[in-house]
Amino acid sequence: MPVEASEPESPGWWLKRLGKQILDERDDRHEDGETVPGLTTLRKFAEGTPPLPDVQGVDPREAREWMRDARTNWASLVIDATTERMRVDGFRFGTAQSRGRANRQADDDANRIWQENSLDADSGLVHYGALSQRRAFVLVERGDDGRPVLTHETPTQVAVEYEQGSRRRVAAGLKLWRDDWTGDTRATLWLPDRIHHFTTRRAHPVFAASTAELRTWDAWATPDAADGVEANGLGVVPLVPFVNRRNRRPQGFAEHEDVLSVQNRINLSLINLMAAMKYGAFRQRWAAGLEVDEDPLTGQKIQPFRLDIRQLWTVADPESKFGEFSATDLVPYVRAVESAVQDLAALTRTPPHYLIGAVVNVSGDALSAAETGLVSKVRDRTRNFGESWEQAMRLAFRILGDDERAKAWSAETLWADPEFRSVSEMADAAVKKASAGVPWRQRMVDMGYTPGEISRMEIDRAADALNATPTTDPIPAQRQGQADAQQRDPRPVIGRSADDADAA
């Protein structure tokens, strides 16, 4: 049936509002005289296929050929340097005062949900998507077996709207995608109490200002619910946003978004370098005072000389002169690229040795100091994303009917240490922490072991303690027995056997 979009907060109104937001953000837009890159542009820069620079006097087709050889994708390196240090090790439920078997079981249950959904691998998709596309989403649904299913969603297909005055409570969420099997465009709208499904035959739906455009959408009736509507058993919108750099822009800010101009500058410098290498890097020769013959058949000038190290040029006219132009100096082009790379490193807090790829006679302390900015940046990102993973886990426990854990606001995401340390450094630190009274389990966490590894280590420690049988030295025991006997009978033991002493 037709979709009505005129009433605020109705399903059709949300469909139009959020659908338009999804389609508009895909392309570049202009705000206050500045161009805000769209998600498509951000993806191209992350993949290393940015727009070609405009080079004066160079055919765009030729520039495209050069770009395949000259392109260096620094933007992707900026994203990867951050993503590769973001790894979730597990979850901790309960406070320090309430840590017990129940909370340990909650940790194990959360780890099971994590493993069931292959999030050791797919969590990287969420982190990379948020860093490269401003934000990412995790959809939490009930699977066919009743277990929670967590899937990664992209902002090119998903949009959410928050409640007025809040940046955490989601009022509505929409997923809009193209069904490759049927050729339809489908949409699913989540509200706290209902889930609505829509479909249209249009490959590229347009959300116009008028409501007439939405009347081409028809409601999709599911087998178990009329008119494509079903109840939302969770009572909340099951989309968890992972927003990157919310402090720069509430809707999110990509990790490489503020260095797109620097990447363009690098690309332009590289194209100019390629042009200089092709047309000006070799010395061009000239000749004066020569009479150039013409081909009697074609009337074209005959090339008098060809560049060949095996040939000798000679002319009959003694007034003829030869010379050569100086080659183009390529050093300024190389320095322009190096300067732009330094700007990119400073703006993104990427260690210089990540970008230039050369480390000579540098101490470990110097490398650690160079990575301080990157480590601080990663800790900031994980602090924000950790809140989202905790919310996703609470929704997963709500699906399982565990209301207590669904409201466990003390839940904590455990991240791997983003700072690289040697094994000897971590072992020395663990010994010093032990002398300071730090518990064994916390020391193992600080050494980088995962909760699963620590649990197995605890079992092994208990088994080793049970299997360890103390050895009894009979000689000290015999001497102790003699000393006790002499204390009871002060006479010298000399002349008495050991058995007599023991008997005494």
C-alpha cells in the first residue's frame, strides 16, 4: 500500500527523513563556501583512487596513465596505522568489589557471543569503517536459534536519528540497500516498538521535498505480519553507532578527512615529477645553421640526425653549431613531496618511520617517543568505541533474556595495549608489580594475555600446585628425632644406637 510521509514521526516520515540523509551523504556537498567530502570520496581516498589532479598542458588520459605509477596512498596508511592497534581482548562485568563467579561467568558469556559472531575478525571491519567513513554501526538481532547475531553495517546504507537533546539514545534507525537477487530497493525501519519493511522497484530512489515521491513505495508484507510490520521485542532500536572523532563533528569525522588536501598536493607533485621526468629530465639537443632536406614524395622534413651512441654526427657546413639544453632539476619536486608527507605526519600523528620507511641508527627509546602521538590517538578512539561495544553486548544479553547483564552499566571493554613492548620489558614490569602487591591476574592482563588465556593459565597453575609433591629428606628428620630424644634423656647418645634413642 502507499506510504504516507506527511505526519511527523510516522513510518513514512522516518523513511523519507533517514533515506534522504543516507543518499545525500554519499556525495560531496557545499557548506559555508567549503566542500564537505561525501562518503564516496572518503572511500576513494582510503582505497587509493582519489580524483586526478589537473595538470596544465597534460592530456587527462595521459595523466591517468601516469597516476597508476605515481600514486602513493598515504591516506590508507594513516587509517591502517590506527586500526592495526585496536584489538578487543574481551569484556569485564562487575566492579572491583563485586568480582565473583557470577561476573566471571558473564565475562565468559560475552566472550562466547563475541566468538559466535566471528568478531575477532569482523570487529576490524567496524573499526576501519568508522575511521574511514566517519562512523559504522553494529546491528544486534535475534538469530534463528535464539542467540544474538551482531553484524557490521556501513553508513552508506544505514542512518540513525537520536532523540532530541541526546547523542546516545537512538529514536529511529533505517537500512536502505539494493537487493541484487530481486533488483528491488529495500528498506527496514527500526522504531522502539515496531519494525517496518519497505520495498520499491526503483533502482535509485529519490526522496523529494514533496510526499508524492514516496507514494511510489509499497509496503512489504512479511509472512508472519501484515503490511510489513512486526513488533520490536527489544524495545529499543538495535543499531549501535560507532562514531569517530565526535568532538570534531557530531556526525563523525574520518581519520583522513583533514588531510585530503595534503594527499591531493602529494598527487599533484608526483604528477609534475612524472611530467618532468618524461619531458625534461633528459638533455634536449639543438642544431643551428643546418639545411634540412625534404622528402620528394611526401614533402616532409627529413630528420638529419638520430640519437645513437654508435653514430657520429658530421656536417659539410663549418658554420653549423650544436648544443644542448640543461635537464630539469627533479630535486624540488622530490622535496615538495617530502614536505607534504611531513605535514601529513604532523596532522595525523603518524610516526615518521611509518611514512618514510627508513630507520637507521635509532634507539628503541627514540622509536617509542616517536609513537607517543599515535598511541594517545588510539587510546582516545578505543575509549569512545568501547562504550559502543558495551552497548552492543548489553543488547545481546537482552536478547538472551538476561535483564541483569542487559543493565550492567559497570561493563568494561578490554583492549589490547596499543603500545608495543618487548617481552623482557613486560616481564620486568610484572616482577616489580608483584613486589608492589599487584594481583597475579592483573599482572597477566598487563602482560598482554587475553582473558581466555588467563583462565587457562589459572587452571594450569592449580593443576601444577596439586601435582607438586614436597620431597622429604630423611636425614634432617632423623637428626630432629635424635635431638628430641636427647632433650627427653640428657645422657649422651654415644654408646646408644639410634633405635634406642628413638625408643627413649
